[in-house]
Amino acid sequence: MRLYNTLSRRIEDFAPQNPPQVSLYACGFTVYDYTHLGHLRKYTMDDVLVRTLRHAGYQVTFVQNITDVGHLTSDADTGEDKLEKGAKKYHKSVWDIAKEFEAYFFKSMDAMGNVRPDISCRATEHIKAQIALVQQLEAKGFTYVIADDGVYFDTSKFPDYGKLNPQALNELREGERIGVVAGKRYPTDFALWKFERKGESRQMSWRSPWSERGFPGWHVECSAMGMQYLGEQIDIHTGGIDHIPVHHTNEIAQSEAATGKIPFVRYWVHHNFLRVDGEKMSKSLDNFFTIDDVLKRGYNLRALRLLFWGGHYRDQLNFTWDALTAAQTAYERLGKQVRGWGSETVTQLSAEGEQFYETFFAALADDLKTAQALATMWEMTKSSLANGEKLQLFRQFDEIMQLGFSFGEQPTVLSDEMQALLDERATARANKDWQKADALRERLQALGHQVVDSK
């Protein structure tokens, strides 16, 4: 297994601390709004990584946080908490917002076929651990207090600050990315704990040793929860490339300063952006899409997964509806082929079949080259192999690809929830309540059940 490590800026052979055990921490979702396609791509690539490691024989402990407090709208440790902002937007409490959008996040992940984390941890449920980490840093002399603001990390006392991305360090020092807060000793210093100011009305705040009420800085949650569940040194940490200059840089500083153990993370794996029609995804550009938008247009979410496989995780991927249409066409063609292979598989692969197997998984083991693996899969479908061998290979490939095809061994057993939804939809159709029937179809599709109505 080889992975590109942002810390070393090169592809390295993967060597976990305690093989076959692998500790993996993924930066999770900030639950203040709907999960969009950019998030879906990132977490689908996390899924590919976890499944590939497990296929290679590693025993992965997969931890993912849920940011439900402390993520401010500015990297400068200023601005509004995104949860508070979301609560105002939707006219609900922050607790209701967090619950609603966390549920939507996992609904989206399940519909895409992504494996759930072994441990999913909410920031609000780990406040004591975050306070303890700040106290640990305070005892070692890495912190200072800005009156009426918060507890800050003094980056001048951590010589390796910015090692994850040295090129961005000058920008950070000049405050170009993070801005300048009055009272900071250095522009790169960051908040560990923020104070609730006089006259401020927050729905989420806690008592701490430094103030009557306050809340954690965004960065401290990942270090505290990551170390609580995975130990003081973690094998793999994933996230978006936008986290490199500030969030992950600060995670390294506070974690290594607290424990004295270097490195905090052995392999930093970062995903590039998804663009829409060549533009950054933004609600103001009307190109902010969710799984519901995909389903409403009649697409299968596993076709979207197939589209994501066509690009490398470290490259930008441009999403267009035309590209998804092409992926849907390819997906349907593939489904027809798979169904045509029957249900009987072989017990042993031929030399040609072994070559396809090795090539597919070698591509994934080489820094998750999904497009190369995908090309191998298509080549296999066009080969002269017997149908039973094609089916056997595809089933093995699909352990990672998760395209959601039924292989015909057993009739599908519907869950009680799905059967209830199907019954409710049948009643709606009988009553010619087409709006309700369409809404129920979308719910069924989100659960991975494709509904095709007879004429």
C-alpha cells in the first residue's frame, strides 16, 4: 500500500505503527446545513481508503468527528459560530439543527454506499476532553489569555509550526488567510477556548477554568477526540485540502506540544475540491447540490459514485449534469451486463482472471488510483472470460466499488421500514396522490431501493 503524504510531499510506502492495526481519523461534517456533492466526494474517497485497507488485511479503526460547536465562519477565530448561524437561518435551536443535519449527513453517506465509522464522536459530547487538552498545554507554557476573548496557543513556542505546508506559512504570518485578532502575539496564534462575551447570547456554552461560559475553538476538538479514541499518535488523518494551512496545521501544533510525541499523524491524506461546471460550489451561484437534487432529476446515487471513481482524489473533479448523465448510462449498461452473467461464479480464477484481479487492486494500493482500477473493471467486462468468472471478479471489485447491484443468489429481503414505505407509496398511487408518491420514491431511493413503476 502506498499513499501520498502531505507532510513529506511524496508518495510513501504505508507502514502503520502496530500492523495489522491501523488507526484512521477523518475530519467529519459541520452539521449546520445540508451535505452537498463536494462533501459526498470527500467521504466517498474516505470510504475507498478504508475498504482498500481492510481488503489488504489491515484491521482499521475508523473514527470520524461530528462538528456541532465551535466552527466559526472565519479562520481568524472571529465571526459567528456556524451552528448558531444555521439555527437563525432555519429558525430552530442549534441542538435541533445539529440533530437534523447530522441525520441528513448519515442518510447521504448510507445512500452512497459509504461505510459508517467505527466511532462517530460529537464535539459537544467531548467538552471535558477538550478542556483537559487546553489545560495540558497551559501547564506546559504554550498558552496565553486575551481578556474578553479566549485562551490562545502561542505558535512562537512551537518551532515546527507550519511544517505541513511551509509555502503557506508566510501567508499565515502575514495574516492573509487568518486575519488579525487584537491581542494576539503572532498572527498564526489560534484560539483553544473562546469566552462568551458580555451581551452575547449563545445557545451552546460551557463553564471552564478560564471563564464562566465559553466554547472550544474549532481545532481542539479533533486533537482531543482523535487522541481519546486512537492514541497520541495516529496512522492516517484525512481531510480536504482547505484544511491544510490552518486547521490541520493547528492540530499538529497543539497535539505534538501537548504530548511531546512526533509525529501526531504519520500519513496526512488530503482530498481536492469538487467543482460544478468549472465553478466553486456556492448557493449564490445556484450550483449547491445535495442527494435530493440528484434523486429528483432521476439519477441513481451509485452512478454518482461511479462518476467519483473516474477522478483521482488529489485532483479537482468537475461535476456537470452531462457528466452524471454519461455515468448513469454507463451504470445502467454495466448493470445489464452483470445481470446477464447469471448467478453462478467460479471457485478458481484463470491466469487471465488473476491478472485482472491483481491489476485492479494494485491500482487502488498505489495511492488509490480509482480511475485506473475502473478502467481495469471495464476491460474485464469486455474480455473473453466466461460469465461465471466475470461475475466472480466483479463481486470482488464491488467490495470496494459498492455499486449496489444485486447478484441474484437470494431474493432481496426488504426491511420493515422499506416495506412500510412501499405500502404507503402504493396507497398514494392508488389515490392518485402523485406528489406524495414521488416524495416516497425519493426516500426509498435514498435508502438504496430503486423503484420502477409499471405502465
